[in-house]
Amino acid sequence: MNTQFTAIIKKEEDWWIGWIEEVSGVNAQELTKEKLIESLKEALIDIIELNREEARREAVGDYEEVSILT
């Protein structure tokens, strides 16, 4: 699945900082813009997987997973 997310990035002194608009808690800081984008991608993948695992743990009993496209 290819889903597009939006990163807000900016340079503050020696650091590049950024976060993902659509997913709370995905943020990073790095010394280069390229490394920042890579770190944000990795953090986004990790957070989505953690959220997925938590949602499945909380689904008690019989449940169904349905893909939803917007």
C-alpha cells in the first residue's frame, strides 16, 4: 500500500527538524535534510506498525479488518 504523508521540515541553527502532519508523534531531528527525511520515514513506519499492533490487541473476540481508501 502506498499512502502519501506530509512532512513539515525546517532548519533551526545547525539542525534540520521535522514532523509528519497526519500522524501524531512522528518527529525527528538530524544534521542534514536527507537524513531527516530518512529518519521521518523510519519513525513513520515504526509508529504505524505499533498502532496496528495495539489496535489488534485491543480488538477482543471476533473482528474483521477492512481496507479503507480515501
